[in-house]
Amino acid sequence: MKTRAFLISIVLSATLIIAGCSGGQPDTCPDMGLITSMETPDSSLTMDNIVGSTAPNFTWQVVDCKSLEPTNQNMSLTDLHGKPVLIVFTYAEGSGCKECAQQMPYIEAVYNQPSQELTVLNIYTDTNSGSVRDYTADKAFLTFPALVDVNKKMGPYCIIRGYPVNVLIDSEGIIKQYKVGRFIDQAEVESWLESL
């Protein structure tokens, strides 16, 4: 009897290991989208003028995060006017951006505070939808939308080469904060919002 129970437990364990390594679709993943267009700013954005400028509008096509199939729904930055938006330009962890990964728990903690009316758009560059889905599914605590900029349309926002880039836009669409480099802690993210 003990031998039979032992064999059953081995078979069950092997089944779970195979299922876990089969590369199946994740159980949960955040809203996803594919950047499709970017408005050209009236004048080039620089480190001297970006804070106080109107945030250039951009559009994305909503993608089903499990199948990675595009939907018929499109959204844009202007759809989000009325509450602050934090745009985070980042790489998925596998591409070597440790600072990108280090700041994510701070942003997520602020994003999930009931008192905050903050929209976060995490824009991944130099990658594809499948890699982003797998990365965000692995980091199950990441719940804000993940947008993929495969064709590098978001260049005007990335003035200085480096990642992450954090951009805070107020409820009227004006850029209020801009930073190349990670947030050092949750308090820094909160201080940005308090400055609005």
C-alpha cells in the first residue's frame, strides 16, 4: 500500500512539474497594448523645456494579454485626462535593467493605494508582447497596464538615453515631473504626487 501511495505521489509531482514548465499562458496578466501612433510635439522636448510642456498624445491598440491578439479597442493618453498619469519607460528584467525592476514595487504600492487616483502606464521598449506578458506574469504584483513600443514611436519622451525614465503628467495633460533613473523609494513616488 505504501508503495502504491509513493508511486501516485511521484506521478502527481511529475505532472505538476511538466505543467509548470510547459510554457502555458499565465493565469493573470495586466492590461496590455501596442503603441500605434505618437503625436509630434510642436517643438522638440529637451531637459530645459519638458517640465511644463503639454504631454504629446499617443495611441495604443488594446491587446488580449493571454492570446496576444489585438482587439478592436484603441486608447490614447487624452482618454486619461482628468487624473494624473505616471508613464514609466522601462525594459523587461531580462534585458539587464536592474533599476527598472527595483522601482516597480514602489510604483505598484502607490498605484494600489485606495486614496490615489493615479494611472500608471508602463511602456516597454526594445521587446515584444510575448516577452512583456511573460515578464509581468512572473512579477504577479505588477497590475498596471503594460504597453509595448515595438516600433520606438515614443522617442520624443526619451530625451536622454537611459532607463528607466519616469514622467508625471497632471490631470490637464501637463508634464510636471521628469526623471531619468529609478525612484529611490516609495516616498519619492508619493512626493511626486503631492507636488501636483
